[in-house]
Amino acid sequence: MINTKSLEGSQMLEINFGPQHPSTHGVFRMNVFLEGEKICALKPVMGYLHRNHELIAENLPYAAVMAYTDRLDYFNSMANNFGYALAVEKLADIEAPERAAYLRVIMAELARIVNHLMLIGFLLNDLGAFFTPVLYAFREREKILDIFEEVSGSRMMCNYFRFGGVKRDVSAETLAAIKKIVAGFPAFLEEFEALLTENEILCMRCQNVGVLPADLAVNAGITGPVLRASGVNYDLRKVDAYGLYDRFDFKVPLGKKGDVYDRYYVRVLEMRESLKILEQALAKIPQGDILNKKALPFLKAPRNFKPAVGEAYGRIESPKGELGYYLVSDGTPQPWRYHVRAPSLINLTVLEDMCVGQKVADAIIILGSIDIVLGETDR
Amino acid sequence: MTLFGTGVLKGLIVTLKNFATSYFRKPDNGGIFTVQYPEERAKEIESFRNFPFLVYDGTPEKIRCVACGICERECPPKCIHIVMETEAGTGKPAKRPAVFEIDYGLCMNCGMCEDVCPFDSIYMDHAFEVTASDRTQELVRPKETLLKSNDYFLKIRPGTATPVDQKRRAAEEKKKTAQAAATPPKTNP
Amino acid sequence: MDLSVETVKKELETKVPGLKLRKVRDSLLIEDAKDLTRVASFLKTSPAFRLDYLSSVTGSDYLTYLESVYHLYSIEKKHGPVVLRVRAPKTTVPIPINCSTAAMGAVPATVPQQKIIAGTAKIPSLVPVYRSAELQEREVYDMFGIIFEGHPDLRRIFMWEGFEGYPLRKDYEQEDTEVLEAADIAWLDARHIAVPNELKEKAKELQAAGKRAVARKPEKPRIA
């Protein structure tokens, strides 16, 4: 905390970034204390998009909350659905049938690709490479969003997962279309990397900026690509092996220094690994049911779904980090307690540590490289 | 160490190539994929869901909705309002809605009403050009504007509507044969 | 390593002296909240556990007491979770007003420095052990009013400064969406929407009593 009294007479300047600043990715606000161009202290201020998601959910039946989880991290509603479905399935002891589990993995990985594409695009926007990389990313994202619309009915607010399965089966044509996208994607990534990875301006702006040491990252509960860019090997897809992730062969890309450049590059590599998972999943997906028979009656009557008294914590590797859902059931149709462990919020813990000592322009790309979505931060 | 500036040059070649090829490549392969709305329209995807509408068979009087109120109760943002009609003479509840309103300003397009409806009556529409100059009045849609024919439903979402039609026809025939068998009149479960 | 509740309980009771633990579902309840920091530092440093990653901190309201739940995992050993919970009765305690301005050192002497808030609870903060508790404990404070002693910067995070009440508490007065108020009925009438008579009467009663429609609260805990 800054003691303003001690600043009297100094050359320190307090600047308010946001909440309407275009580079804060929404309505995020940073109170930045500057000495010249150098950042001395930084305080994140959030809550501008707060709608008390948890209170809304505690007054609704379990099934109705699924639609609200879409609105947490609106860039990858599929991942949010996945986490919530997993937590409720743990609570009520339901399992998704094989085909549904494959579909879940496919959708979650497509969502990861979409998310990383958007992150890299907007990170470059923050760097000043105005809209060329974003629009290249948009072009590819559009194809995946078309798939999402085809399977779920909506491009962004998918609401596709159900407890014990998924909402709708995917036709062979759609699977073929996904295969086509997966097959064509490496060529795009090559092009995207040729545009960016070796670009001297990008390297100079990103390398050795916003370094996050591994021990601090672990202690501060940082997860996802930000943690892995610091060289810590922790990916819930490997550790928890939820869903069907133990059946696929993929690597966990790690960074060395933990600077902005590593965070950028880890995401590029993660997209390549996602493509590997997608290829395997698309080759292996079996025919069969898409919904567990136990869960079928609750589709028409959501209020009959009353899990036994107990609690569950379901977590998944969302593209932004560990997304956890903590549920306490008291045997009624509404959860007694519903909590979202939002990676976007907790990854902001170290924002000040990364920014102090850097130039003010770097604060923007450091924030960009953490990858927050305010729908999830503020909830 | 490569020569300083080669990375930037490489990037510039990529943008130049994209600029040139965008003119003759196909839209899904790196060409210009922007659709000039409203003159042009993007391909409609069948499963697309926007706001709910009510289905009727043949004429608007033959509304499928029986005003049971399940969608009203299950709607997460509570945007549906239903009042059941009463028979003019007896005052008994008629299985028809007198009032059926959906507040489009509140609706969040989740599709829950479609999922829970036991009478195949409410479905998600494709119409997305819903504008109004008044948030409170024009966006509260009454029954008259929500009602759309089954033919329209078959046109926009044949994949969902055809099995529903088959199911309903089979149920009707079953009912007819049951009645024809002259057994004591069964009530519809 | 086996991380079942029984083994962790046995291990903790032998290694941390004077500790009282109780099994609650799949978690360990620390009877005396003051022991929380000791337990957490032991679990973090002990070579058998090495639970170096605090995944989630969250509160719950069980009407008579408030609870804080911790999910611990190990990144080094890739195991977990060990779930800890701490309970604190709802008591009336004074808390500093507007912590941030106080910390800014710019509070005029005339402003009362403390305010009595009913039904708050005190639990030691885990920030000295795990930095990841920093924003999460602020969130729990904001939503439940649990005061985390030793937190470096405990103030509201999502709600604005000066907001009264704690929204996720079960006793937080929330508007009842099933009951209409006089203003709602006037609004509906103006739009020629039929409102059932019983709702109109209820609204009249509410208006006469000068009350707002508040959602019904659970009277006793449905779960412990």
C-alpha cells in the first residue's frame, strides 16, 4: 500500500489506467505510481463488471447455472461449461459416456485454440502492431466459431455441456469440417509465426520484460500458461487426467525465463499440442450415446436434480489457468454454496511484482500476457 | 545470430503475400471472408438459437402451448410471463395461454425453455434483427408476435422439426385408434 | 503418497503438537482457528506433503457460523487435494472503517476509526504462507465479512467502499423476485398487463407496512 504522505515533495505521479482504457481488456483499472517512466507501485482495482455470479447461481437449479457459466470467461465458454459439468458430476456421481467425453475434449481444445489466438492477437495490439495479427487470428477463429455454432447453436455463449454428457450429437459432416480445420491449422501457425516469432520489434519489447520467477509463481497460485512460461511443469490435463486426457499423447510446453516473450511462445506451442490432441481425438471418437441414462430425466425436469448432501471441487485446465468450481449441496435443487476459482483473478496477484521497475508502456503488455477476461475476474 | 531486421522483413513478406492472395483465394482459405451485411448475408446455420417463438399447427388458434408454466418457472432470467385462459361460460381453466409474453430485453438465449417444454411448443428462432426504440415496451413481445407456424419451424430447423412432427403424428394416430376401439374414454396423460 | 483424510489427520496430530482436528466430509476441520497458520506452514514445508500450492480459498455461511475452506495441492509432488476448513462463530466485532484510506494515511482525526459490525468472524490470514490467498481472502472478506487477521491489504474487492452488508451471507437481504411491489404493479398496469389480484393485495400490504419484498431466508442450516 502506498503512503501518499511520504510521497509529498517527490516526483512521483499517480496515473489511473482504466476502467475505460482500451488496453485493459475490459473494465479493469490499475492505479500506477510512476517516477518518470518507471513504475514504482501498481494497484489493481476490479469489480466494475461484478454481478455476483455466485449469488445468482445459489438461487437457481443446478442445470440453469450452466448458461451463466458461459458468461464468465466469454472467450471460451466451452471450457467453463466443462469445469462446471465436471464439478456437478463429481457431486452427483455421474459419468459421461465415451462419445460425449471425446466431444468434450474436442470442444475444449478448440476453445483453447480460439483463446490463445485471441490472446496473441490482442497482445500484439497492445504492443502497437495494430490489428494485422488480430485479424489473421480472427480469420481462423471464425472457422472454429462456425463449428461451435453448428454444434451448440451459439458462437460464444455455447451452453453445450450437460451433466453426464453433451447437449447435441455432432454429425459426421461437422467432424469432417473439424478435421479439415485441424489439418489446415499448422500452415496458418507457420505463417503466424513467420510474422511474429522472430520479429525484432516483438523480441525487443517482450524479452526480459515482466519476468516472473518460478518460486513466486507457485507461491502466488499462478496457473496455466503463465506458470508454465516460468518453467514449472504443472498441467491439470496431465496431473488430474480429467476427462479422457490420459489417453492422448501430448507434451506440456515450458518456458525458461518467464518473461512476456515466453508467455507468448508457450501459447503458440500449446496450440500445436492442442492440434495433436484434436487429431487423436478425431481419429478415435467412437459411436454411441451422448448422455448418461442417469442424467436423462433431469433434462426435462431440472428441479428434480437433487444431489446428495456433500461437497465437490472440480477443476480443469482452462486456457487461462486452473478453473475450479466448489459446490456444496444440501440435498435441495439449488446449491447451498457455489464458488468459482477464477484463474483470471488469481493470476493478477503478481501483476504488481512483474510491473515494478518496468516502463509504463510495459505494464500494458504484461497485463496482456497474463490473459485476463473481466467477465471471469469480476464475476 | 541472423542479420538484424530479417525477422521484420519476413513478417512484411507474410503481410504482402496475404494482401496479394486475398484477391483470388477462396474465403475459407485465406481470401476475403467479410460478408457485406446487410446486402449480403452469411449462411444460416440450422442449430443457431436466438430468441424463443411459439409454434402453432395450421392456424394461430391451434396453438400447441397449454400454458402449463414450466418454461416460465425454469427460465433462468425469468423473462417469460404466462396467464392461462379461462372458458368463457364455466370459468374453468382452458388449456391455452391468454397472455404469453417474453421480455426480449431479459432473455439470454440459453435455450432452457426449449429443453424443458413437454408439449413441443416453444423453440428458439433464427430471427436476430430484433430492434426497438423503447426498452420497456417494444421488447416485451406479446403472444401475437411470438406465434409462428409449424411450416416456418420446418423451414428454419428441419433437423429438429421433422422428428417432432413424426412423434406428434404417431401420438395422434395412437389416440385415434384408442378412441375408435370404443373403450371407456381415456384422458390424455 | 496416501492423502486420505485419516492419514493426514494422524500425521498432523503427531507432528503438530496441541492440534485438534475433526473430519468433516472429505476434509479436516481445524477446531481452533488460530492453529491454521501452523498447519498450513507444516503442510507446505514437510517433505512428505510439500503442499506448495493453495488452489482455492472460499467462505461459506452456515447461519450460526462462518467457514473458510482451503484446497491445497502440491505442484512439486503433483498430488492433492488436502482440504482444510476453519470455522468461526458470528460475533460482533469492531472493524476499521474504509481500510484503504486508513492505510493511505490520510484519515482526518474527526472520522471514527472503527465501526461495529454484527456477525463478523475472525480467522488468521494465510497470506504470509501463500501469496495466492491475497486476492481470494479479500474476496471472502467482501462477500462474507470474515476478517482475515494479518492480511496486508484487507478491503473490499468487488463491491465499492462503503457498501453495507455482505452479499453472499444467507442473511443478506435480497429482493424477492417472486413478489411484486407497488411500483412494479403500477408499471405493469401502465402496460396493460394483467396482474393477479393476490399479488396486488400482497403489494398493498407491503406498502402499508413500509417494507420491501425480501426473499425468504432459510431458518436453520440445511447442512453442517
